[in-house]
Amino acid sequence: LELELVRTACMCKVVICCRVTPLQKAQVVELVKKYKKAVTLAIGDGANDVSMIKTAHIGVGISGQEGMQAVLSSDFSFAQFRYLQRLLLVHGRWSYIRMCKFLKYFFYKNFAFTLVHFWYGFFSGFSAQTVYDEWFITLYNLVYTSLPVLGMSLFDQ
């Protein structure tokens, strides 16, 4: 009945799981991850939400009356529900854009570094001899990994 539950839930605009155990909350999140291949967000404010928060891709804990267990196990935390809109629509979008830029950059950096080794392999008879000295490899990774992150963080919003 798992697939039928997911299909029925996807036909609704809102699904509220009322009077369920913490394990069942986590299982609902797991079903969505498994069958819909969607990025999941779990929001909780107490200790009974910890398993759900840990199961989801993104966990948000709200500090409040019930204690700090949800906050300690979450990816993001804030004091009130009204901050959720800004977290998702503003900071979430900026984070996504930053990650896209860095993934493209790190792919290019590693591709450029590996392509030289691959090309040099033809000239060295694939003898596992390296083009660069060890200190240059370390310097290359240090400079081309830290400087873009530093520059992006300085000029970021």
C-alpha cells in the first residue's frame, strides 16, 4: 500500500499526518524520497520530530517550548515559523545558485588538471610518471580551491 499512499497524497494540495508516531513521520518522508525522487523538507519543533528531520534531505528545527532537540539535529534552525518563507525563497535560492557555480568551477578545475595528465600519458608510455611535482599539485589545489571560495564569499550578498 506504500505506492497507493504516495499516489493519493500527491493528488492532494496538503497532507497532514495527525496522531502518528515519530517513526511513522520518518517513514512518510522516506516514502516520498523513495517513490517521487523529490527533495524533501521536514520542519519540526520538538523531540518527536527528530527522526523525521534526520530522514529528510533538508531539516529545519524551530526552537521553542518543547526544547532544543529538533534544533540540534537539523540543518537550519530559527525561532519562529514566520522566518520559513525567507529561508526557503531567498536563502535557499541563493544557496542553490552558489552551489551551481561552484560545481561548474570545480569540474572545470579538475578536468583541466586531469586532461594534462592524460595527454602526458601518451608521451611517457603510460608509465605512471607525473607531469607535476608534488608541491605544485598541492599549491594548485590550495590556490584554485581556496581563492574562488574566498572571492565569492567577499562579493556575495
